[in-house]
Amino acid sequence: MIKEVSGCINYDECGAGPAIVPVPGSCSTGAARCPIIWNLSSRFRCLPTSLQGYGGTVERRTASDPCISHEAEVLESVVRKADGPVHLVGHSFGGLVALVVALRNQVLLSSLAILEAPAMELLHAEGEDRLYRLFRDMTKAYFADFAAGNASAIAAMTDFYGGAGTFASWPSRGRAYAERTTPVNIVDWASAFGFPLSAAILSAIRVPTSSLEGAQAIRRCSAPTRCSANVSTRPRS
């Protein structure tokens, strides 16, 4: 655990070798990456963490100030524990936070890998209005459903990504954790929608970068090829 004035940050460390920081998405914790970390620990020094409001990481954002830079600051504290450059690997909302860290350029990164980051504002900037509206309409309905008292409102958001029945297929413990952390997930969405992105902004990244997408997700949204928008790999300047 990292203890700071603004609150504790969930943090662990295992293995030896080049440092890698796996960043989970919403409704998840660093513990969810244990199988992956176990396999990597023979070759890498792994520093798993959890985003704000999940695991042991204290929430620092508020409904009136959900700025994603607060998330980036927490992740940067974890990266600094490596005392050197790290491979930063973020999934879903964790991928978006990892992207912010790379853009802020406050810590040393060896590489950046983002897996299906919800970069909706990039869709907006690139003129993908139909896809952008799908996200906006889904979140509006999801937020209203939760505000109306539906404790399982997050199921609709999960099925939006994974397809009908995804939430129901999760183990009961996972569903319960997602329902319990729904207020945090709602702030996550506010953080994502409040983060402006464009091709010009992405061009400022100066570390080798990979963007991974799921074939099923791409088929579900029926997006044009350019919607996948993989970030080019570039050498650090």
C-alpha cells in the first residue's frame, strides 16, 4: 500500500526483471490480474494496482471534479515505485488512464499498451457521431436507471460491451462487486467524457505504443475500419 496525504493507493510487487504495471479497468482490482501476474513474474517485476474507488485505492475525485488527471496522478505514484521506466499496460478504463499518463509525460515509460480503452471523445473528434451517440445514449439510460433505484443497472452497461448475457455470466461475487461499485463507475464515465482527445493530441505520445481491440467488440459496433484507430508505434524522443 502506498500512503499519501490524499489517501492510500493499492499497490503490490512481485517478480524480477523489467518493470511492468498492469492497470485494471472499472469494477476491478489488481487482484483480478493475479493469473497474468503469476505467469509474468518469472520474467518481469510486476507492480499491480487498482484505480480510485476500487480495491484499497481511495477515491480522490468528486462528482463536481471527476477530472481524469486525478487518476493519472495515482498511477504515476505507482510507476515511481519502480525507480525506472516501466511497461504500462492498461485495460478498458485503465487503458484510458494509462494513455493520460503517457500524455502527461511525468514518469518514465518503456512502452504503453492499451486494451479497448473507452476513448469516446476521440470518436467525437474524428466525426464518428453515430458511435459517439451510442455511448452517450447508453450511459444516460444507465445513470437514470441507477438513480431510479435499480441496483443492477450496471448490467446494461456491461452487456453493451460484452453482448447480451455478459453480466449474468459473471460469477456472483463479480456481479456483487460491480453493483457495489456502480457509483464509482459512474464517476469513471464522467472522467472519460471529460477527457478531450484527438489525433493531434495522440501524436504527442513519445513512447512505443500498442492499441489492442477485440474482434467481437468491433463487429458489434459495426464500425468503419478507421474507427479502430490504432496508435502508431513510435520511438521515444
